[in-house]
Amino acid sequence: MTRIGFAYNQKPDSPVGLVSAAATEPRPDEEPPSTSDVYAEWDSAETIDAVASALSAYGEVVRLEATEEFPERLRAERPDIVFNIAEGLHGANREAHVPAICEFFGVPYSGSDPYTLSLCLHKGRTKDVLSAYGIPNASFALIDSAASLDALLHGNSPLVARLSPLAPIFLKPVQEGSSKGITEKNLVRSRDELEAQVRFLLETYDQPVIAEAFLPGAEFTCGVLGNGSRARVLPLVGINFGSLPHGALPIYGFEAKWIWDTPSEPLDIFECPARIDPWLQSSIEAVVLRAYHTLGCRDWSRIDVRLDADGVPNIVEVNPLPGILPSFEDNSCLPKAARAAGLSYDQLIQSALVHAAERYFLDLDAPLSSRYSSLAESVA
Ligand SMILES: Nc1ncnc2c1ncn2[C@@H]1O[C@H](COP(=O)(O)OP(=O)(O)OP(=O)(O)O)[C@@H](O)[C@H]1O
Ligand SMILES: [Mg+2]
């Protein structure tokens, strides 16, 4: 029987960290406390159980929580393949740790390799690569210290030269996810606002800040499944900013994800499949697949796109470890896009496993694999 190692990080039961929107409840006018989102990217017991259950159709699932004991346990268990959703905890390469350890022990694993995971976690480096390949993304500057902030403000940066209410700048911590540190205050329209918010972010998140030209157009998040010429974009998820509270900015950031969207009052923020012109859909799919292949993504990913002032789709960021909350109410984008393509939650998870196994020419105990293949083809 195939032995499937399952690597994950589970949110602590009584965490310092964020469990759900309701658990933190900062007032909308408050700066979210920096410690409240420490575990925002880790998975709940419910997600971990749901993934394990989906994997179990293909073999015996060996749970390998990505704690300090992970290397010894992996070495002792030696599964045929590891299904990886572990986000890691420490450092700029945290998402790469589990895949790197798997490579060290020669154990096949699902998803992108350590290089791609580290690259995509760094929004600036990702944009350097995208730009080198001519893939549209917002112009940007990286600010790693008070000194580089001064240099940006007093140098001749074209980005800052254009800064105005009509050409605002959007700020982000360079290496976070789940909108940690991304609030409405990060949209700045003047040098004073830029300076104050960059200083706050540098101090709070202890990492460089990326300043980007604000992309004013519509936003989409796009699931991708598969590899090589068989990689497919799932039905697009459009972000419906009209569902945000009156006066909110058109940003899918911390407030929208963790304050305004609650289990009791969910926001109707996603439209899937997005109702857009076929030509726009094709151009979004094309840029998404270019980014996926160029950055070396494997098996699955979720890629955010926004239109610039000319309506051109720009890559906002690439998530090679996509969020996969199982329950319908959680409104998780990739499972939602998969559903629109006719794939159940289990089939989404199984498809990532099957694509990974195919890369290693590994035979799974595959009661459903032939069935999945036909569904995967239908996504085309
Ligand atoms: N250059 C930009 N112009 C306009 N809006 C932007 C820009 N960059 C980011 N945003 C807004 O901020 C949101 C969060 O940014 P981004 O997706 O980079 O962060 P994240 O925290 O990594 O997201 P995720 O939760 O998807 O991991 C985007 O969904 C988008 O609404
Ligand atoms: Mg995003």
C-alpha cells in the first residue's frame, strides 16, 4: 500500500495567534496587533483532517506535523511521497523547510520546490523575475531601512514622483501572506502618509516594505492545477468589492479577510466563475500560466491578478502553497474555483497529489485516479 506522509503546521488550540475572524475582533479603527496574526497561515484541525481524509483514498496517510521532530520522523517513516501544506514558522525561507528536508532525504513531495517557495514568498524577488520575463506587474521599490526610505523620498524615484491622490502607492511587508500587515492605511497618497506607514511597517514586521504603484482595476484570484502543457487555470474568482462595508477601499486585505468577513456575517466577496468578457478571461489565464511556469510552480497554486489603469492584467502575487479551507462557509478561493470546475474538495486535494506522483513516475493506490484524469481534462 502507498504510504503518504502528510506535512502540515497546525494552529495551536489556545493560540496567541489568529484562529478566526471572531477570535481577534480588533475594532476596524485599530491597527491590527502584530502578534495577532502569527499563526494566520497555519491550518486548523478541521482542514488537516479534511486533507488527510481526501488523501486516504490513495494510500495509508502518515501524519508528519512539521515540528522540530519532523526530520527524524520523516527519516524513520520514509513514506513513498509527502503531501505538503506546511507553512513553516521561522524566517524568510519558512515555506521551503519541509520540501528541502524531503529533498535531503530523497523523499518525493507534492507542490513547488524550496527555491520557488522562497522566491514567491518574497514579493520583490518574485517581481524581479516576472519583470525580467516581461510579465506585467506593478512598478515598485523595495525599502529595507529608514535610510532607504530617505533615499526614496529624496531621490528621483519615478514611483514617488508620480505619487498623488490619482496615482497612489500601495505598501506591503515584503514577505508575508494572508494579508498580515496589509490594511487600508497601506494605500498612501502623499509623501507624509508614505513615510509614516513605511516606518510603522518596518518597525512592526521587521522586514523590508515593498512600495508598488496602486493597480486601480478589477481583481481576480486564479487557481492553477497541473504541470507543463497540462497545467490549467480553474474558473476565475472575481473579487466583489461592492460587498465591503460602505466607504471601504477596494482592497482584499486584512480588514476584508479577518475583520469584516465573519462566520456569522460572511461577505459575499467572491464571484466564481467571474462574469467577464471572454477576451479578458483569456488574457488573465495567459498571464497567470506564464507566471506559474516562469516561477517554477508545480502541481497547484493560486495567483492574484489586478487590472492596471489600461485594463491590462498584472500579477499581484503568487501563492504556491494555496489556502484550502474545506467547509463551504469558509469561502476559500481555491476550493471554490475547483467546485466551479466540477471538482469536489477531495478531488482538488487528490489532483495535487496525482500531479505530484506523476512527476516522480510513482504509482499510487489509485481507486480514483482514472476518474480524476477525466475531470482534470474537463477543466481545460
Ligand atoms: N499593487 C497593488 N495595487 C492594488 N492593490 C493591491 C496591490 N497589491 C496588493 N493589493 C491589494 O492587497 C491585497 C493583498 O495583497 P497580496 O495579495 O499581495 O497579499 P497577501 O497577504 O500575500 O495575500 P494572500 O492572503 O492572498 O496571501 C490584494 O488582494 C489586493 O487587493
Ligand atoms: Mg493575495
